[in-house]
Amino acid sequence: MNLASIYYLGVTLLLFLLFAAIVARTCSKKRQKQGEAPKYRMMDDD
């Protein structure tokens, strides 16, 4: 394994972990409730 392939593998793993963190944050129940709160407030105003 040469240096370029190790670098490529490291960057790929880093991007995968970043993507997994974004998905976990987006799909968390706490975030989902915060994201939908304005929708229910607008519905209550009508």
C-alpha cells in the first residue's frame, strides 16, 4: 500500500463519517420535533 492509497482511504472514511453524522443529526427525534414546531405554530395561528 503506497502513500496515495492510504490518503485516498483516509479521505473516503472521513467523508463517510461526516455523512453519517449529518444523517444521524437530521434523523434524531429531538431535531425532528424542533424542525416541525413552526409548522404546528402556523397551523394554530389560522
